[in-house]
Amino acid sequence: MSKYRIEIKWALIFSVSMLLWMLGEKLAGLHDDLIEEHAFYSSFFAIVAIGIYLLALYDKRKNYHNGFMTWKEGFKSGAILTAVIVLLSPLVQLIISEFIAPDYFANIRSYSVVAGEMTQEEAEAYFNVKNYIIQSMVWAAITGLITAAIAALILRRKVPNPHQVKGTAPYR
């Protein structure tokens, strides 16, 4: 388990960041008065998510791989990070739905119907805790693996060949 301590730590940081982001959205009125703006502003969490993945893989490279990490090692770490985030996402979604924004689903269903985007039945089928838990898990898995692949590409660093580095050639 200590082998994955860094991924677990950053998955918890990711989850707390998501909760704080949702609290910020709620306080800004994006879950009620400004609900029509919610989708636009919510998408900016991607910047936070990418930053967390980059920091997590940097942490792994620096503190576990001694400053060097292949793309494969980075992607594996990012995939484990993603798996933990996916496992935590139902709990995060329940906390959001029950404590941070308990009126969100009623508000978004009402807005969707009034705006003519959905019928009442469609809105009720789509905007509910069960569906959002499923969506959050699927979305976290897909975007997490893509982000992990890109972050691993950015943060990869090969161990230098001692014969190619000046001053480190073995004595003869």
C-alpha cells in the first residue's frame, strides 16, 4: 500500500478540491440563481484537475522514482490515481448532492424544462443522484486516463546514460 501512497494522497487532494470547487459554485449562485451559467463555469475545473495530475506525477517522479520516470511509469501512476478518484467519486457526489447543493437537481430540472431543453420526464431521468454518480465515475475514468497519458508524456525523464554524461564515465 505504501507503494501507492502518493496516488492515494493526490486522489484525496483531487476529491477535496472538487468539493471546494462545488462549494464555490454554490456560493456564487451557479446552482440556483445563475444555473444557466453552471455548465460554462463548471468546465473550468478541468484546469484544476490537470494541475493536480501534473503535481501528482511530479511528486511520484521526484519522491518515488528518484527524479527519473518513464512514460510507462508515469502513466501507471496516473492510472492508479484515476482509479482511486473513480472509487472516491460516488462519495464525493453524495456529499455534493446531500450537503453542498441539495437543491441542485430540482433547480437544474426546472431550468431544463423551462428552457425547453428537456421534458419533465427526461429531466427527472437525467438529473438525479444515481445518474450523476454513474456519470462522475465514467467521466473521471475517461478524462483521468487521457490526462494521465499527457501528464506522463510531459513529465517523463529518462535516467541519463553514464557514458554520455560528461564527468561520469567510469575510471579505466
